[in-house]
Amino acid sequence: MSDTMPNEIYPSDAEVGLLDGQVDATTGLAYIAKGTNPSSSPSYEVQYNRRQQRQNRRLALATEGLVVDEGSLTVGVYPCHYTLAGVRRRFTGATAQTVPDNATRYAYLDSEGALQIAAAYPVDVSSHLPLAKIVTLNGKTAITPEIGHARQSVPAAVWTISEMIAAQAGEVIDVTLALTDAGGQAVAQKWMAELWLSDASLGDLTATAPSGGLSISTGTQLGADLVTDKHLKAVADSAGEMVVSITHNDARTYSLNVVSSSLAIPQSFSVSFSAS
């Protein structure tokens, strides 16, 4: 499907005339005033080159990572700065990269920062920086920049769990789990989680289940325990909260582990009982 381009209008002659000698507030680029000539001070040449120099500096940002046709079925790539997997990197550029005729190829920087020209991008979008789609036909090369997929992106929601571990009441400790966003604000929506008890953070199921079991007092447990008194699935209430009740009659510390598709990584909380 071909792109649909907007029919952008130009301003009127009168509006353009008002720009003479003005400086564009958004770019810092000056408009050369009407009547400027070689004998003006500064001269037309000086004013024009000043503007071109500043404009070229602005355009340098747009050329970072740009893939260009070098002729004879070769392409080059401008240097660029970028961040991948939380690491700031610099690619120093490339030239004379051959591409096959009558084929489609994709240029990208891989997880090691190396330029790759392959039949497809990697499936994992977090593992590479896309640069361009390259199509060749009978010795001619057409390049579509695709670095915009990285420059203009909306990050996935990053949610975590905030916990409140209540004081032991008899043989029961209630752990309130609440879904929170990256700013620490509560996320008022239902979410599903798998929970299990272990002897160490995110470890295997504990060999010793709590004497009174594991249950959900706020939210909804989904069916029976996966492993009785140690392991269950549940859904939080509409406020985004889930209260897990653990009942035990002796001094012991458990790790309450939580894994959910709503979380970037699994989380674990230490729950300690004293002898009742």
C-alpha cells in the first residue's frame, strides 16, 4: 500500500514577506531580508552561508544512521549515536556494503553494534536498531529509511508491585499487593498473577507448606491450588489490589513470589512468622 501524503499549503505572499530579516523561533534560522546584496553588511553571501551552516548542523541529526545508495549495488551508512538495551553506543559508519540484485534486504545494527544486511529484521524488536529497507531491481537501488521505528516509539507500560505486609495477627499474616506504574502511582485495574511460596527469593516451592495454608482474601482465586497450600493463581480486584493471607503456627520465613504478564520481572517478598 502506497503512502498518503498531505496536501500542505504554503503561506501567502504577504505572510512570507513579513519573514524578511526575522529569526525562526523554533530552529534559530534567520530569513535573509529583501534587498540584501553583495555590498550589504554582512553581504548576501555571508548571510546565506551562515544560515546554511546552521541548517546543516540541524540536518546532521537527521542523517545519523541514514542508509544511502553508493551506486553499483552498494550502500553506505552514516555514523550514529543510539541506545540499545540500556547501553549508550556509537556506530562509526560504513561504506561499500554490497547488496544482491533483484532482492529485498533490511539493514540494522545488531546487539553487538555490528551492521547487518539481512533478509529480515530479528523477531525481537529490543535486540537491534532498524535502519532501512533496501530493494534492488535490475541494478537499481531504492532505500526506505526505517530508523524512525526507533526514534518514534511508545514504550510498553512498566508496572511493578508495591507490597504492604501486615503485622502477624495470631497465626495469620496478610500481604497486600498493589499494581503500580513507573511513577509509583496505583493502577486501578484487574491483573492476574501466579503466586508461590519458597524458602529463598524466586526459588523452588518450599518443602514445608504453612500449617494453615495460602489463600486470597481480596481478589479472586482461580480454581484450586496448583500445589496445595503453596502455589495458586489469582486475579486482583478492580482497584488493582490483591491480599494474600498466609497462616502458619511456628517461627519461619517464607518468600512470597509473584509472576504476572503485567510485570516486567517477577517479584518476591519476605514474610516472617514468629512462634504463636
